[in-house]
Amino acid sequence: GVCWSYGARLLQLALCSGPLAAGSCHRRSVQTHQDHHRLLQHPIGRGRSRPAERHHRPLTDSIIQLDKSVITGIATGDALARNKSLIKVWCKTEINTTFYNVTVESCSAGSVCWEEGNLTWAQMNSSCIDYQQKCKHIFAYVTLPDLAVGLILLAVSLIVLCSCLILIVKLLNSMLKGQVAVVIKKVLNTDFPFPFAWVTGYLAMFVGAGMTFIVQSSSVFTSAITPLVGIGVISLERAYPLTLGSNIGTTTTAILAAMASPGETLNNSLQIALCHFFFNIMGIMLWYPIPFTRIPIRLARGLGNHTAQYRWFAAVYLVLCFLVLPLSVFGLSMAGWQVLVGVGVPIVALVIFVIVVNVMQSQCERFLPRILRSWEFLPRPLHSMEPWDAVVQSMFGFCGRRCCCCCKCCRTEEEDQEKMKRRNSKKSLEMYDNHGMSRDEDTVETVKATNL
């Protein structure tokens, strides 16, 4: 999903970078932001609750509540809203308005004025907010800034998400094994017979779009199929079109809300909704119809293999893709397009060169110079993960060697358990090692014949 998203956005950036398209894309982006805000303010786009939201809304409201008026003010460009806190503290307020009469020299437009003798009177008013009841969530009684609250919620949410995914994988791994796993795997991953095998992927897209339309959340759908891929029930080739279909299904909410807009805003609202829809369609046309262009599958398999061998690689990958890379591009763009081009073009050229050399090393090595037929001429940390893995292992093993005796005791117990597992011929299933997923009927028959 990350590879597909980055590729589609890079294509859109290339299309909007031309001199003729630059002004059009800029005007369209401004209009898109305004239309999106109006779309969110529509009753259907704003008040329609998703099925999953009805269940987790009480829990999230007990943790934190956001002030939607501040969010609306920031979206509409209100300068005063930028200095307000996003955390909602008072849930019940009342505005008290007091009217009084004063004498004025001249009556301003829109004021209620009258004359009595030689004096001109005008009716004025003043309003004050009466804070009556505080909200009942965790952060309503704390004085932490919004940044600190956001970091706390981010850390807790990541811990909960990872824990839930691990528990789901363990549960599914214990339930789906043996012949049941073989049958489910064959049903989900079987293609149509020739010459209609190519239809299977597009049918999976419709299934992904339909399921996402039902649950009204692509994140829920992709989070549900990720553990199934992890234990081997769904293959990467089948999960890829399902994920692309979920990207299409998530656009239906905006389209339905846009179609229910009033007549004066229907054109603009439908335009922004269709922009989202066709953006995902263009991404699918770029990265799926031709089998050679299904690069995200190969990238996902390569990243998965690296993560299986080096567990710390997943955390490094997330930090680089979602934190370092966006912040670097943003910082260079803020410095000016000259700096962005001067730094970005050499890096992009180096990446393209490395990719081309890697492909030629595996396909047509004889056309390369002798020095480029392998990366051995570079320092080892530049072409191997083992030196980095040794550094990470030494960092994590520091506690076991020097800090406390508890770590050593735990490590000794883990080593004893591993030895017992090696001695036992019937090994228990690990989290990503479900033997029922990697064995089909032919393998079963071969094993039986060997035993016989």
C-alpha cells in the first residue's frame, strides 16, 4: 500500500510540475481545499456515522474529545483559532447576551438607533460565555499542551495496535491449521481456469471495494486482511488487488455526500469527490493491469524477507518512510525550489542508478563492467545488513550483559526453552510459521509415500 501510494503521488507530482499545468494544479488545489471543507460541513458528510464508529465512539469520547469549532476555524483561515487548544474542555456552555442603550454621535450601519430630544441613542449588546460543565474525558483536567497530548496518544495507539495485531495473528494461527488451513488457502487463492485467470484479480478488487463500502473504512479492511497474509491464508498476489479495491471503496462516502449537496454547491462538491475517485483509478491503471508493473508486490515481498531476517528493519522502514523522508522533502521545499532540485536530483539519479545496476546484475551481468558485477567494492555496511544487525543486537544485549541480573536470568531461561524445543520432535507452531499454510495436497501425499 505504501509503495502504491508513493508511486501514484509521484506520478501526480510529475503531471503537475509542467509550466502549463502548474497554475491549473495550484488553483485546483485551493478550490479542492475549500470544496472539501464545505463537503465536511454538509449534514450527510458530517453526521453520517459509520458502523464501527457507533461502537468505539463512547470509548474514544472517554479518552479525548476535540473542539470542532477550532478545527473549523483553522480550516477556514481564522487567525484566532490557531492560538486555541484543540482539546475540548467544556462540554456544556451558554452564551449570555446583555442589551443596553448608549448615546452616540452618529448611527452606524446596521445598528438600532433613535432620537430623543437632542440625543441619539443606539442599542448595543455584549456577550459572555458561561462555562457550566466540564467534559468527562481523561485530558479534560490536565494542563498539558496539545503537542504533548498528541505524542502520548500516538505512543499508546501504536502499542495497542501492535498488540492487537500480534494477538490476532496468534489466534488465527492457532485456529487455522491442518486441513482447514489448506482448504481455506486454496479457496481464497485459486484463479479462474484459463483463459479467464486474469479476471480473478479484478474480481478481488470488486470484493475489496464492496467490503470497504460496507464497513466504511479502508483501514479496518486492510487491518483485517493483514494478519491473514501474515499467517499465509491469503497470498500477496491476492491481497494486492483486495487492497487496491479498498482504496476505491473508501471514495464512496465522499461521492454519496457530494451527490446529496444542494444545487449551488453540487458541482464543486462532486468535483472534489471525483478527484479522489479518479486519483485512485489512475493509480490502479499505473500499477496493476500489466503484470510487469506490479512492482509493489515484489517490493512488499523483499521488505517482508528483510523484516523476517532482521526484526528491527520494520521500525527503521516506518521511521524513514513516514517521518524522515516527508520531513526532508518538506524542509528542502521550504528552502526553495533551487535547493530542492540541487539536492533532490542527485539523490534520485543515484537511486535510479542503483536500481538499474541491481536489475542488470540479476538479468544480464555480462554487460556490466567487472567492478559493477557485485557491490563488494563498497564498504560492507553499504551493501549488507549484517554489520547493522550486529550493532542493533549489541545495543539490545547491553542490558543482559551489564545492567541487571534479571535480564541474564531471563535470557538463560529463554535459552533453556529453545534447547527443549530443539530436542522435542513435535515443534509448536510459531507466529509466522504455520505449517498448514505452506503445505498442499501434493506435499501431503509425498510425505505419506515417504513414510510408507
